[in-house]
Amino acid sequence: MKIGVLALQGAFIEHERILNKIGVDSFEIRNIKDWSREKDGLIIPGGESTTQFKLLNELELLEPIKNDIESGLPVFGTCAGLILLAKTVENEDFDRISTMDINVCRNAYGRQLGSFYTEDMFAGNKIPMTFIRAPYIKGVDKDVEVLSNVGNHIVAAREKNQLVTSFHPELNESTFVHEYFINMVANKK
Ligand code: GLN
């Protein structure tokens, strides 16, 4: 198994570190040539979704990524990655990758609570969660499975081949969420 990690901006090295820890091969995607390499799944890291979106357009990666996700490529988006995958983002009326039936609120926790740490349930397991100027999910379509709620807000969800978290599991030592994703990939193969 090989996972491509989008490496244009943000916390991509941290994802590679966790994959390495659980014995999964990965490589960085920085351009269309990297994208053409064989892969079983994609991780879109946290960072700044506006910057990542701009680079995806400039590098002509947006359409190929969107097409492959729509064809079933397993994808895991954290934080900014979640925003890029959402079909709707509150008060922002333009498309990004826009493959997942969720409605998202950007910078949803405001300035004071912009970044925080907590421990809560994800798919029936208590895990550490680091939030950094995080979005949360305001609404989901019927095909979307909610995997985690923190304080009345949805912070993790899955729709078929797509997994998103508004927190950063790659910044803590728990490998649970990455293993969950790798199971999705393995079950698809
Ligand atoms: N606030 C960022 C955005 O809107 C996301 C923050 C993150 O990825 N940690 O893109």
C-alpha cells in the first residue's frame, strides 16, 4: 500500500511521520508528475485552505484530484483538507475540490478559542484532538456518517471513500484515526 500526501503547504510531514509509525509507505505530491504515481489513497493536510486551493489551481492539480476522488480514491482531509473537500462552506460561494456532502463553517471557534486541545470519542474510541483555527461541520447529507461530536459540533465524518476531521490527529501520538483511514483503503483494495 502507498499513500500520497499532498505537500503544497501545511502539516504534511506530520502525516508522513504517523504513516511511517504504523508501517505504511507514503510519498509527497507537489506537482502533476507526482500525482501520476500509483497510489492507494490521498491525505490532504491542515494548513491554510485558501493557499492550498490557489496552489492546486496553479499546478493544475484540482481537476485530476477531484476526478479521482469521485472515481473512488480514498481520501483523508484534516482541517484545511476538510474545507477543501466540503461541497459547501458558509458564506463562501465558490467551489474547491467540493466532493463531500458536508456544510462547513471556517474558523468556527472564533479568536479566543481558536486553538485548543481535548480528548473525546472518535468512532467509539477516546482519542487526543488538537484544534487549530479549526472549522466544524454544520450539516451533513444522509449518506454521511458522523464519527465524532465535540461540544455539539460535528468534528469528524465519513462519506464512502472520504474521511475528514476538523482536528489534527497527526499532531498527537495516537495513530487511531490514521489506522481507521488505512482500514478504509485496505477494504477498498
Ligand atoms: N483556518 C484554516 C483555513 O481556513 C484551517 C486551519 C487548519 O488547517 N489548522 O484554511
